[in-house]
Amino acid sequence: MKRISLLFISFITFSSLAQTGGTTTFALLDLTYNARAAGLGNDFISIKDQDINLGIANPSLLNEKMQTNLSLNQALLAGGINYGQVAYGRKLFKGFGAASIRYVNYGEFIRTNINGTEEGSFHPFDCIIGAGYGQQLNPRISVGANVNLIFSQLESYNAFGAAIDLAGTYTAKDDNLLVTALVKNAGYQFNGYTSKQHDPLPTEFQMAVSYKLKHAPFRFSLLAHHLNKWNITYIDPNLKPTVDPLSGDTIPVKYAGFGEQLARHFTYSTEIMVSKNIHLRAGFDYHRRQEMKLEQRPGMAGFTFGVGFYFKKISIDYGFSIFSRAGFNNMLTLSTNLSTWKK
């Protein structure tokens, strides 16, 4: 169990390192907390319907269809590790409000002294408590904002911070086209794990567009991420030039060119509405593939798949994300509209 927990923490740390150069804190802000997004490339912010989880990710998507919607999200992992999200929405003033709790429980670790003698155990835990508000400015444009309080406890070390998300969305007249922009995780670490530590948060600017075909059950989406930072490739500081054994020529370290760096900023996804009750999903994140794949056996790294089942009172979503041949993630979401149970 301890080994699995360490692997999961390593994944979170590496994901943050790959995306931001390892210079930011509170990596839990970058996790995907709902199954629908997990099946659509992990970062997904561009559908405006009854899904309260998308309103948590992008507050400008909050709308009246989410009234009294409750959603429970859970990652399906082994070894006592669990992370997920609880979200709820309802009408507030002239717009719509939402509340959420996101959490990461890393399981049990053995505490030892400098000599390796066991001195008990501890349970690392991270949590985000968030509140959001969205409002329709006119029939086509909506805006929204989130405020998130971030808590982290690693043995006797604690950290606290706050972050905001700001977003705007444009919906075309026929509702088939949606364009949105989001600035997320803009904030500050008030208390670091040590007295002198105040690391920046993983602030990110995203833009996305979704288009649903008028006469076919397909919705295509494109998301551009990390637009506030051009070069998001991870450069291993240990890489050194090599020597060709045949010619004796020096082979320099290969760095990403313009095309490679541009491609890493995009995530592609599609949703197929097989029927009113069944939706199929797939996504591809090129950056995640390049950073997480095994060099000799890349496999399906970076691809995601999902399915949604929609019934009268509840909906069930499942998302499957492939990190590499060495690991993957399952996410399950259960959602309901509480008002339907009163009828």
C-alpha cells in the first residue's frame, strides 16, 4: 500500500513538473475530478448543460439547468488512495451558485526517525473548498468566478493557500457552437510547508471551443491549455550530448522545435450522443502523451475514453485515462437532481 501511494504521489508531482517546470505548489489543483472530463482528455471546459462538475471547472458555464444538482466523483485506485469531488449547485441572486469539496487522501505512511526506526504512521491529506458564481449577461454571453481555499497536510507539515478562477463564455444563436476562456488557479500560498516557503500556484490560461453537428450526434471540442507559457516541454537536466559510435560525431541534446511546442498546447475530444440515455467519449492530449509515455513502448499514452448513462433520476459517468503502459486512472461520477426525488 505504501508503495502504491508513493507511485500516486510521484504521478501528481511529475504531472505538475511536466506542465509547469516544477516551480509551482498545490499540484492537486491540476487533477481531473470528474469522469466526464476524464473521458474527454482530462482538461474539459466547453459544454454548457446540466453537468454541475463542468460548472466547477469553468464557472461561466453555471446555469439554471444545474439547479439542485448534486454530484459525487471518485477516482478508483488501489492501496487506500482516493481522491474525488462533491459538487452542488443552485440559483443565487440573479445568477447561479455552486459549492464543491475536492480531496486527495494518500493512504497510510510509516513514520521513521533518522535511524530508520518506526515511530508510528501518518496520513497525508489535501483538500480544496470552493465556491463559485456565474451569471448570464445577455442571451449569448455569460461570465463566472470561483474562489478556492487550499489545505495540505503532510505529516507535521502544513500549507494553506487561496486561488480564484475567472471565465467567460460565448454561445452561438443555435447553441451548437460554444467558445470559452478561463484563467484558473490565480492565487497565493499564504503558509508554506516551511516557514520560508511561499511557492507560486499553477496559474493557467485556457481557451476552448465545442461544436455540435446539426444533423449528426457528434460534438467535437478543441482546448488550448497553458497559453500563458509557451514552452511547456520538460527538459531533463541530466541529459548530455552523446557520441556516435561509428562516426565519432557529437550528437547534441534534441530540444523541441516550434511545431512540437505548438502541438503540446492542444487537447482534442469528441462526444457521441448514441441516444438520449447513452453518450460515448474519447480524447487525446498530445502533451500528456509526450511527457508520460515510455520511450520504447508509447502505447496509448495520452488517450482517454468514457461513457455516460442518463436515467430519469440519476446519471452515471465513467472515464478512463491512459498515462502510459505503466499506469492508468479510472474515474466514476454519480449525479442526481435532488428536486426529482420530491415529485
